[in-house]
Amino acid sequence: MFRIFRKRIVTMTANCAVTIIAENKTGILRDIGAVCAEIDANIITTQQEISAEGKDAGYAKINLEAEFFGDASLLISRLREINGIISVEHHSSAAEIFGKRVIVIGGGAQVAQVALGAVNEADRHNIRGERISVDTIPLVGEETIARAVEAVPRLPRAAILVLAGSLMGGKITDAIRYVQSRGIPVVCLKMVGSASSAADLVVTDPIQAGIMAVMHISTIGVFDISRVRGKEF
């Protein structure tokens, strides 16, 4: 039997989020950044793409979230003044809607079982006002999984990674250490290979692994992986 410990997790949150439709031209992001700087709006996240379908096809779509302690209407009006901006829509931030993310990568059957535990535990926390979401991708092959693991720190709001499989090592183990160096803890199922030896926590039961991952990133939970790092359950 193991003890659970209280913890405090500090995250930076946006209080102003907008979706911008703009002409696809050089310098548009520079102009948006300049406007935000002028009114002291600190950009936290941006995601942009060129729309391929619908009425916005061919235009740039930019999702921007910022810390801004003034009136959101000021930011919106200033953005609309930029040459090349088609529209600006104000909405809730992704952190408010989807919250912190549990990322589950590995074999299909094991991923499904980890997701089962994580979704059920997240539901228990979310009905109390938290926001925790679960993202999964079943993959096969050392190279493929290693690339996916290395990409986790680039995912917005990724808070913890669970590796679910029967055999992982080599490049995947290197990728685990890279993710950990970026501040994201890694939970691993007990499996053959060196991956489990590099993980912050090894759990035999995949359902329990999903539950413990959610408990760690919860702001109201009392489980802290750092206090049991390197142990197996």
C-alpha cells in the first residue's frame, strides 16, 4: 500500500481567446504580435493554418490566446484595424473548455484500457469543475512511437504522457527522457524493454495507469508522481 501526497500545480492560463481570419500574406503574424505588445496583451499560445475548405478557404486561420487584463473589446477592435484581417471572433480559451491533457500512446488494446481508466477518472474531476481531457493514438513500430513521444511537448496543454504497450525501448526510451526534460512526467505500463526503466512511474494495470495519470494532473487530487518516482505498482 502506498501513501498519497498533496501537491500544488501552477499553470499559466489565458483570459482572452480569439480566432482570426486573415489574408495569407507575409507579415500578418508580425502585425498581430505588434498590436498585442502595444496594449500589453501577453500571447500564451498561437496556432495557425491555411483553411482548405468552406468560406474561409485560402485564408489564414489563427487561434490566439493571451493574458490581457484590459477589456477584451479593445484587443478585438485593435486586431480588426490591421490591414489584411478579415474577421476576429472572441471565445473561451481552450484551457477553459478542454483543460489539461492526458496523452496516451502505444498499442491499441492497451491504449483503450488506459483511456478507459483516464476518462472515468477525468469525469469524476470534471463534474467538480475541473477540465481534464484525454487524447489517444494507437501506433506500431519503434520509430513511429518515438516520433510521437518526442512530439508530446509540442502539444498545447499536454500535462502527462502514458505509454501503453507490451514492448518498448531503444529510441522510445530516448524520447521518454526528452519529454521528461521538458517537464512532462511519463507513466509506463509494465512491459518488456528499457522504456519502463526510464519512466517516472510504472503501473501493471492499464486502467489504474490512466486513473493515476489523471490524479497527478488534477488540481484537487492528492496524488503526486514525484513522491513515488521510479516505483512500480
